[in-house]
Amino acid sequence: MSCSGCKGNPEIGNHLVQTNRHPCYSADAHHKYARMHLPVAPMCNISCNYCNRKFDCVNESRPGVTSEILSPEEALQKFHKVKAAIPNLSVIGIAGPGDALANWPKTREAIVRIKAEDDSMIFCLSTNGLLLPDYMEEIVELDVKHVTVTMNCLDAAIGAKIYKHIYYREKKYVGEEAARILLENQLKGITWLAQKGVLVKVNMVMIKGINDHHIPAVAKRVKAAGAFIANIMPLIPASGSVFQDYPQTSMKEIQDMRNLCEVDIKQMKHCRQCRADAIGMLDYDRSEEFRMHEEPDKLAEASCQLPKHYTVAVTSKHGKLVDQHFGHASEFLIYQYINHKFILAEARSVDKYCNGITECDDDAEEKQAVIEAIADCDAVLTMRIGRVPQKKLINKGVLVLEYCSTVESGLSYALTQLAMKEAI
């Protein structure tokens, strides 16, 4: 593996050997190696308008979400369990659910404990970058060779639209002042770490109408600062966030932007926007198998009580991913669980529940036909759903599950949730 930006820095050349086993930094590695995110960092020091961190939310696959918070001691215990079950585990990462550096003592302790027992692991962390100047020397001393920084703009005026506020050195900042402090610290940290041989990945959340026009400038600047790779990600409108009603950036728009920016900096094109407790291959999250605080006996008992038949309605644009808002679906894929497997039984056409974001929670009577179309189903699996249709479906006895991954993994998740519902 070669990299023109690595010339003159033998440290980076050495790190590339490890990068070949890092599924987030290497497109080839994500087919061969597994990663494990340890949710030991619950606190965050900035408030992003696209974020709504729900700790106990197993049905969402996006950054900032986890089903549990671990102490450093529990993190080590969980590492032992995962390593025994997943021999191709190569990366230990800390990606929240808050910010790794806002919880630095716990982040550092978790890394130190695992490194003391297994130094073959690749250690990495993700941060918003606000505290990078405070801890960048310790990061290097810990021999953490991969750091991801989420940096969405260079202009404080744009940043003021993305961030509500920051907490920095025991003081709250808002508006452009907050954005300016954050941006300066991000660039200072990225530059210093890169000079020390750390491979820096820069995440950029592409938000239509806010920073989409600005992404190429960010890509050029972080490359100049020494960043190794960029990851342009779509906005996932999180329910309860300021941007909950913003349109999700399409993958075509993302790919077009990646192709444009690839001229300046290497692009990560296989990101899955993982949860803060993700475990396993990028395409197959096994975090549910390894929860420390779950009641395994109850789950096992529920699984044994599965009926012979379930019906699940799925919203999907092309039948591969659960990637469509409930209100935007013109058809539902109906899957039936029979004889221990799901089969696609039919596609039911409907009029869209809403024709615009502002209408999705409108309680108009004519929308009832969409609800009735899947009222016979046991569950609906959808990327997002408004409050009104969600309530209507629940009143019909339909289990509503928000999910954002493959249809296959979503159906597996739906099966578990239906089993748990039966057990209650």
C-alpha cells in the first residue's frame, strides 16, 4: 500500500502496516477484520444540531448510539468475551457515545487496561477535536496510531449553524465564537498529530443547504494539515435533534462529493456510520450478542417461544437497505417468518403518507389508508417515522422499529424484538 502523503515520514509508513488491518481506514481490511467500539465515554462537550444521543436505543444504527455504558473494567471484560468469539478482531476503538476526549480519564484507562493484556490490537479513537490540543501528546504517548476527527466546516458562520454550543474550559460558548474555538482546536490537533505520525481520518457530515457547498474546501484544508483520509457522511436526521426534519443526504450526492474531493484527499467509501458499541465486521454488527447488562436468560427464553409465523413490513428504496422514511414509502415489502426463515411474500403499493417533511405528522383522515394497509403486520421496520403514524400503528398492535442498516440484519433485529415483546 502506498501513499504520496507518507513520503518523508517513516512513522506513517510503519503505521500503514497496521492500517492494512483497520477496517475503517482500509477498504480491503473491512472484508477481513472486525472492530470493537467500547462505549466508555458518555459525556460530550459540544452540542451538534444533527445529534441526539440515546444510550439505550438498540434499534438505531448511527454514531452516538449505544445500548449500554461501560466502565474501563467492564470494557476489559467485554474485550475478553469478544476476542474469544471473534478471532479476526483487530481494532479497539472508542467512539463515544459522547466524546472520547471529554471523558479522557476513562478513555485512557480502558486503552491502558487492554494494551497491558493484548498489545496486538490496533487502538483508535474518535473525537470532535475540541480538546485535541489538551491531550494530543498523551495520545501519542499511548501509541494510539489512528484518530478520527469530525470536522464539518472551516467557516465559523457555517459552524454556528451546525453547533448549538460548546463547553470549553468550564465556560459555555455559542454562535460563531463557539465554532471558531472548535475549528482552531481541530486544525491545531490534526496538524500536530499528523506531524507525529498519527494517521488522522477526518469525518465530515454533509448537510444539504448548510455545508454541502463547503465540503471541498474542508477536504483541501485538512489534507494540507496532514490528514490521511476523509470520510464524507450523509446526514441522518435523528429524531429529537434540531435537524430532525432536514432531508437525508442521498448516497448519490455523497458519492458525487467523494469523487470530487478524491482529487485532494483519499476517500473512505465503505463507512457504515457505526454505533458507539458496534462489534464485528462493518457489514454485520454483532453488538447485541455481547451486551454486559442484558438478561440473557430472558432473551433465550423469548427466542424459544417464537411463533411459527410473523409478518413484517419494511420500507426500502431498492430492497437492500432499510433506508426510507415511513412517510415517503410508496410500497411496503412484506416479509413472512415461516419455518425459521424470512421470505419476501409481496410488495404492497400505497399512496405516500406524506409528500413533504412538514406534512408527515399531519393527522389528516385520508392518511389512515396507509396505516390500514399494514395493520395486519406484527411489525414495521423503517428508517424513520413521525409521531402520529407511529402512535396509530402502535394502537393497531403493530410494533414500530426504527432501523438503518441492511434489510437482512433489520429482520433479524425485528425477530428478536418481537420475541421479547411476546415474553413480556
